[in-house]
Amino acid sequence: MPHFAKPGEGSWTQHYGIDTGPVSYEDSISPEHYELERDAIFRRTWLNVGRVEQLPRVGSYFTRELDAARTSVVVVRDPAGEVRAFHNMCRHRGNKLVWNDYPREETSGVCRQFTCKYHGWRYGLDGGLTFVQQESEFFDLDKSAYGLVPVRVDVWEGFIFVNLDDQDATPLSDYLGGLAAGIAGYPFDRMTQVHRYRAEVASNWKLFIDAFAEFYHAPVLHAKQSVDEESRKLQGYGFEALAYQIDGPHGMVSSWGGMSPPKDLSMVKPIERKLRSGLFGPWEAPDVGLHQLPPGLNPARHRAWGMDSFLFFPNFMVLIWKTSWVLTYHYWPTSHNTHIFEGTVYFAPPKNARERLQQELAVVTFKEYTLQDGNTLEATQTMLESRAVTEFPLNDQEILLRHLHATARRYVSEHRQRQTEAPVRISAAS
Amino acid sequence: MPSVFPAEFADLEPFADWAVPTERARYDKRTASTMDELQAFYDAAFPRLEDAMAYLDRFAIDELPHDATRLLWLFCALTTASFPVEVWRQPRVPDSGSSSFDAVIEPRV
């Protein structure tokens, strides 16, 4: 007996016209499929690489290792105050331009110009080549033709995106579509108290998105995180979303939020009772100037609403909680069966130590849950790779998983199609 | 020995080595502790949580004196240590085996 209404078709999956048959996970275990995803997805879509608060002034920069897209980018605020992005590569002999100590690690800072560690070539914040060591030794070197190679960059609600495809002219806002438009205006810029965590996970990137795109697992995998009686109750109920939405490659799930604050204090642990905080965040929302929710939040307009989780394809999730805090997830593939996971928590800055401790409890609780999730993924990946079983039944609460994997496969097959159709290009270089 | 915490919290001095400034260090200390050590810390600190918040709330968060900052870190460590004591009955998250999840950005205080 469902607790929350479903669409007229009887299921969310059928409502969105998605196939209900068993699903293959070959796309998550095949090295060949991953190699195609790198070009078909990670070099062709808008990727969120950070937020504008990371670039507070002219010359502020950060680098991003985009292994899946076969490059590293440097993102910088230029003298006009605009955000720019470049391939992180010196035009002289291809050295990585911006890095510290370890070439494969990301870095950030403030500078007036970029100087290559190898031969001292310098580039302005606009990417222009400004200095060449022993310039007269070169042969007719036109410095204006050797600026840093730009990468398309755009900003949505303070989130900075890059797109490595210079052929695709789809603007960022069109790409993000209606789900993003529905949450535009949310006060992300007020949530500047940031905690970021990072893990190297031994699974395909999509498997971790799967884990966060359904809450069917929560009452079971995380059972011990609740007090015993509550845990039994949660397993009895299971999980049902308030709503799911699919828009192009993207999707969202809207969830109830029974724990913030809990109906009955005996449901939660002593530290949560004392601090009035937990997995669902501090129980009292800070004032972030939010007089009315943007129309895209709580689409079911349900009074039990607690949180909406948006997946912007391919690898960016935004979770917005009723009590005015935000979580983002990023999944950066490093091979077909490994990726780097980043979880970032954004709060309004605490006014006092009490609020700081409430936030700390929410953050460390998130860490405890994620440690359980991460290890389970490795267990899933290794068994999927055995191919002892190749088809898996997914339920209606796993609709976003079906959509994610189907979308990834579609991008790959369209990419293959383009490759077969493309005329053979003969290089003009002689 | 000079005191680490404000005088009102002298009873917590034996646990001063929990007052470390990063979540990663607090978590490492938790996993390196025995359940007896975690329980002793929890039993001493948990009953003082309300007093500590009342004391700390007299200051703006960015104007905490050093001893108050250390008191705040101690209670941040209490949140970390509460999981083994209140739910896991072991220092590590069960079934977390080889996984790790490390803080790379966190607030200054």
C-alpha cells in the first residue's frame, strides 16, 4: 500500500515512458564502454568544476583534473572580473602549466600571471602569451598565436561549468534545462560555510550515482545509524519518494524529511537530541533570505517535504534541504572501475559555536553514511565484473538509475553513430 | 602545566588531546582509540555539552579566544566519538573496510 500518490499510469517509471525490464550493467564494467564515454560524455557535456566563491578576486584560480575528459583545466578570474577557463598546458612544449609539487594534484591560489615551470613562458590572466624566454632564438614566433587554449566556461547560480566540446553551441542554461530553471534564485550564494570530502572509490562512476539516486537502500544499509526501534519501523515502511522528475538527460527525486526535527525525540540518538541536528541537517533553518521556495522545489507540494536531489548529467548532484543547506556530489571517473567522489556541504555561516557544532554533527553523520556507501560499491563492482549474473530487476524507486544508465548508453551510441557518419578528414598540415 | 580549556572546564583537561583542529585528525584519533577510551571521553564530555555551548555562545564565532577555540574542537571531537559509543560499539564504521572519506576543505574554526 503506497504512502504517497503515484502517477495515473501506476508507476513513475511507466509515467516517464521508461522500460521496466531487467537492466544490464555492462556499461559499468566494460573498459571499452568507458573509453567511449570519455569522448561521448565527458568531452561533450557541461561539467561543474567549482563555484564562483572559489575565485574571490582578480587572479584567483583553481585547477581541475578532468581525467575522464583527458585534460586538466585552469579556471581563473580575469582582470575584467570574468571567469575564464583554459587547458592547463603550456604552448611551448606541452608542460602542465599550473601545479604544485605533484603534477597530478589540483591546486588553487592567486597570481598576476601564469609562469611555466619548464622554460619560464608567461601568460596573462586572459590567456595571452606575454613572455618568451630567449624569444630571439625562435623562428618567426608570433606570440599572439600562442595563447593558452580556451575552454568554454559558463556560470549557473554561482556554479562554474566547463564544456570541452567547441563544436556544440548549446548554452549552459539550455543544457541544464527546466529542472535547473526551477531552482534558479535559490540563495546558494549565502551558503559559504563549506566542508568538502573526497574519496577514491573502486567502482564505476555511475554506480555511486545509483547509490545516491535511490533511497530504497537507506532503511537497510544504514539501519544501525538509527536507534533500534526506529530502525525496525523504517525498514517496515521502506522508502517512497514524494515525486520523481525527468527532463532530458537530467532527473530529480523529491523526498520526505521526517527527521528534521523528528516527531518523537526518542527516535534519534542522544547527541542528536542534545545538539538538535543530524543526517537531515540542523533542525532549525538559518535565515538565508528565503521567503518562498523556488517553484522547482517540493514539486509535489507535500507538507512532509524534506529534501530534493537533482542529478545534472553526467556527474553533478545538488541536494537542497528544507532546513536551508545544500549538498553537492561530484563523481570524477579515473577508469572503468574507479572514480573520485567529492561530497561538499554548504551551510550559512554559523553565528555561534552552537550552530558550528550542529553543522559539525550533520557533516560527520554524512561521512559515516558515505563510508558505508563507498565500501558497498566496491562489493558491487567486483561481483558485476564476474558477469555471473548479467540482468538485474530495478524497482520503481530506482527510476533515476534506469534513466542514468540509459542516457549514458544513448550518448555513447550517438557518438558511435557520428563517428561512422563523419567523412574521413585529411589533415591539412603538411 | 598550563590549562588548555577555560577554567570552568578544568574537569575536561584529561581529554585535552582530543582538542585538535581538523576533522581528519579527530577521526584518526577515534579509530586509533579503544572502546574504553572512547567511552571515557564520551562519559566525561557529553554531560558538559550544554554548559560548553552556553559558555561558547557568549563569543562571536570568529572572535573565540584560544582556550574557547580548543573547547569547541573538543566538542567537535565529541560528535565524532559519539558514533562508536552510541551506535557502532566499535571505533570504525561497520562494513567500511577499505573505504576512506577525507576532509579536503573545512572551516578554519
